[in-house]
Amino acid sequence: MPLTEYLVSEEPYYKPVGNEIVHYEAAHADRMPIVLKGPTGCGKTRFIEYMAWKLKIPMITVSCHEDMTASDLVGRFLLDAEGTVWHDGPLTLAVRHGAICYLDEIVEARQDTSVVIHSLSDHRRMLSLEKKNEVVKAHPDFHLVISYNPGYQSLLKDLKESTKQRFGAINFSYPKTAVEAEIVSRESGVDLEVGVKLVKIAERSRNLKGQGLEEGCSTRMLIHVGKLINRGIPLGEACEIALVSPLTDDLDIRRALGAAIAACA
């Protein structure tokens, strides 16, 4: 298999919070393009890694950014010892050889870049390499998956309607308290009681969204806090390092988060 190095070799830990596994398997069976929507750090990337492992299909991840060009996705001609040689980009690799291509935070990319995926996300399932004068028909195992955080949507950063209507969507949110505490405990090594305390702190921080915080504390941040606690750092100090300081520099918000930590600790 040409993409053996992209196989997920070990089972990632993933705790289902609904029917997302069944829904994805149904979409994947028909190769329906899928968008994973949800707040940062809620498990979107871990979910697709788990599904790639479960389905035994290679997964190629592209972290999108505002400077990314279409050539970064599809490929370009480069000079090497043999002269000018074409090098497939990550999207072309996935299309040509059969893999899940995961475009993480697709709205960060320039809109003209996202249009490249249109011919792959409808009945054509093909990719046109204009610089190479080649049309690549998608491998039967190719599946296009993108993700974004709806909370960051704006007039300047949103998917085109012509892009949205090509995709099915699976919505993610932060798990319920008991489930999220179990995840934090399992991933960081702290006991479940500490996990529950951390989740309660996170829930209070999420209530501040739109009132000084762009985003509340994510499950990922709680795992970082838990790992510090597991290394002997007191809970309050661990929260300051891995939760409060990364979230905000606003003194009033820091005091509010400090009060939440004190109340839950």
C-alpha cells in the first residue's frame, strides 16, 4: 500500500457521546463528503483518527491556514537532481491512492483554495491538475472530511454556500459532565473526582463565552491541566498554567475564572 505510513497504527481513545460513529460509517459507505462542526478541542480530530483506525484506511491531515494555496493541496513542480519533477500534494495523494483526507479548520484557508475540493465533493469525484494537464479520478477508498468551528464564523471566514451544500454534517459539542470527566481522567491520569472538578470549572468558563471570552475551556485544555496535576502541580496552579493564562489576559475575566476554580476545587 503506497500510503502505509498514513495508517493509524494504534487505537486512539475515543469516547462516543452520541450516534456519531454510526452516522459517520453510513456516510463513509457512500463516500459522502462530511464536515465535522464543533468548538475547538471537543474531539473532532480524535474522532476522525479513531474512524480511520476502525475502518483501516490511511488518513492524511492538512491543517489549513490563511496563507495556504491551492498548490499546497494539489502539488507543484519542484527542482531536484533529475530536473523539474511533479510532487503530489496531500489532497492529490489521498485522491490517487485512497485515503481519508482531513482538512482541519477549512475556513482558515483562502476561499479560492476551498473551491479546489468542489469536483471531489459531488458526483464527479475527480481532481483536475491544471499545471500537469491531468485529471485524477478518485480512488474508491478516497473520502473527503473537513472541519471547522462555527463559533469563529464571520463574513470573512465562512464556507461558501456552494461548498456547504456538497457536504453532510456531524455536529460535536462538549460532552456531558460525567462523560467529559471520564475522558479527562482517562487521558490525563487523574482520578475521576478530580476530573469532575475540572469539568465543573470548564463549564463555568464556557458560560463566559461572549462575555469577555471568545471560547470557553476545551476538553483538550482540561487534559493538559490534569497532566500537570498528575505531575504534582497543585490544582489551582495547574489551572493557571494550562487554562487561565492561555484563555485570557483580561484581569476581570481572570478574576472570574479564579473564582470558578476556587469554588470548584
